[in-house]
Amino acid sequence: MTPINFNLETVLIVVISLITLNLLFIGFYIASVLREVKKTIRKAGDVIDEVDQTVKDGIEKVSAMEKPLQALAMTTAAFGGIIKTAGAIRNATQTIMGSNAEVVSDVKSETTPAKKPAKKPKFFKKGK
């Protein structure tokens, strides 16, 4: 075997070359990671824009339904008023005609529900 002579210059050149190659690989890796981050941020921005547009469309649809819902509420209130007026006219007519007893009984039956007698449990038997 022949002894290998290592000069200090040769060792330094080899070490510096390895460090340079290592730094180049690390640089390329960092560049590829940053490229992927950039793509991801663009996609996230597109998704956020799409969600924003969807929310705006939903708000427009809800605000467009506001007027028909208000009209429905007003119609319901009008029908309620008509029903109350008809009931008042009926009561007044019955009072004028002299059948006041029927009015009271009708009003009472409409406002209070009929009570059913409570049933006794089966284990209570008569005579035992």
C-alpha cells in the first residue's frame, strides 16, 4: 500500500466543494417549496373570492325575498283583522237579536278547552 499524501489545500478544496453542493441542493429545495407555497396561496385566494361571491349572491337573494315576505306578513295581518272584525260583527248582531246566552257560551268554548275527567289508575279497584 502506498501512503496517501493529503495536502491541506486538497482537503480544503474537497470540503468547500461539498459544502457548496450541499448549499445548492438546499437552495433548490427552498425554491421549490416557495413555488408550492405561492401556488397554494393563489388557490386559497381563488377559493376566498368564490366564497365571497357566493355570500354576496346569497345576500342579494335574501334581500330580494324581503319584499314578498313583507307582503305576506301584511296579508296575514289583514286576514287577522278581517276575522276579528267578522267575529265582532257576529257578536254584535247576536247581542242585538237577543241571543246573548249563545254568545257567552260560544266565546267560553272557544277560549277554554274542555276538561276531561281524570282516569283512575288500574291498580285502584273498588271494594278491595
